[in-house]
Amino acid sequence: MSVVRFFYFIINLSVTLILWFYFMFGYLFILLFLYLPVYIFARNRATTLQNLNHVHLKIFFALTKLLVPRTKFILPEDVRKIRSSVIVCNHLSYLDPILLVSIFRQQKTIVKHTFFKVPIFGWLLKNYGYMSSGSDTVTGPAMINHLEEIKQHLSSGGVLFVFPEGTRSHDGNLAPFNKGVFTIARYCNAPLKLIFIQGTNRLFQPGHFLFNTRERNEIRLELIGSLDPDYKNKNFSIAALADEARQIFEEKIRLRNSQ
């Protein structure tokens, strides 16, 4: 290993340890001093806990920006102002969901059911009002039981963000879309906002433990489409809606690759 590579390895390791220490310590520390009182006394426990999680992860990314100055975050206003919508995103990195939580104060999402089995973290996910995928799909029995709760959450200005690919992409291309999120949107009579995420996989690459502090990078969120389907139309099709959303993402990827 060259001196330069060793130097950046030490920096990457140090930044990674600091960020994940804050990430985990924040949950454990806040759990004792804020989460438990909220759990006991708050009238709307889930919303209050979502707000706390939002603040915690907002600080996480503020710290990330400080420690990794070569990475720029571009989070436009039209993304930040989304409300009462189902957000559909591509998925590149474990950073994607926590970045979205740091942007939206009132948020729900669908989490792979195995994460609910993790001590403390699973308890937090459940009490945030986040939903288990049930069986690696967004149409599991656990989700069906939460539809009315999601509908009320959206009507109060919250967002539901979902990664219909279900897993992270390793090459930037789209995996098949699960149609469950579009079923949820129809049930809630909610518009769809399509957000294209770029750059998170370069900062925290799938299959790697360390943050990449050496490479110049832009993490960019872009609103690439807004769909407001007529769900009451007799010709409405969930499959057609999913295909339309996917085509918008594929066109964006095609344009990006051609540049």
C-alpha cells in the first residue's frame, strides 16, 4: 500500500468511526433522555419520534458535510417542499433512506422486516410508525393493516417514501419495480413524486464499510416527475402506473449516461 493510499485509508477509517459512532450513540443516548419520555407522555408518539429522528439525522449529515468536504449535497427546494405525497426513489446506498429522513420532518417508510428484529433499532422503527415489508415486499400482511394510518399521515402533510426496487443497485441500473407502493398510493388517493438520487453510492459504496472521503462527489436529489393519477377512472391500471414511473426513471438514467 502506497503512502497516499494509507493516508486516505486512515482518514476514511477515522471519518467512518466518527460518523457511525454518532449515529449509534445518538440513538442510545437520545433513547434514554428523549425517546423514552416521548414514548410515555407524547399524545402523538409516532409523529414526535419521527421529528426527533429527523433532527438526529439532520445533525448526522451536517457532520458528514463537515468531515467530507469533497462531497457536495444538492437538495433543491422543490424536493424539500414535498408534502402529502408518496415519494418513489431509486436506491443506491444505505445512506438513501436516512438522507430522506433528514429532509422530511414527518416521514414514514417501509423497512425490510429483518431490521425489526435488531435490538433497540427494531423497537425504534416500530414506534416511529415505520412499516415492516412483511416478507420482503410492500404488500405483506403487516402493510395492509397500516393503510388507514398511512392515509391519515399523508393527509396531515407527511410523506411516505419507498424504494420500489426493494434493494440497492450495484450498477446504477433499475431493478424490477414492486407494484405494492402504487397500490398504497391508490388506496390513499395520493399523488406520486419521483425523486432521482445520485452520488450516495460514491460516498458510501455497497459492500464497503468505509466512507469515501478522497473522491470529489455530488449527492444530488432531483424531482424528475409528478404523477397525479385519476384513481377513479375505470381504465386506471396499477401496472400501467408502475410502468409510467419506471419509464421516467429509465429516461433519466439514459440522459445521464449520454452526457
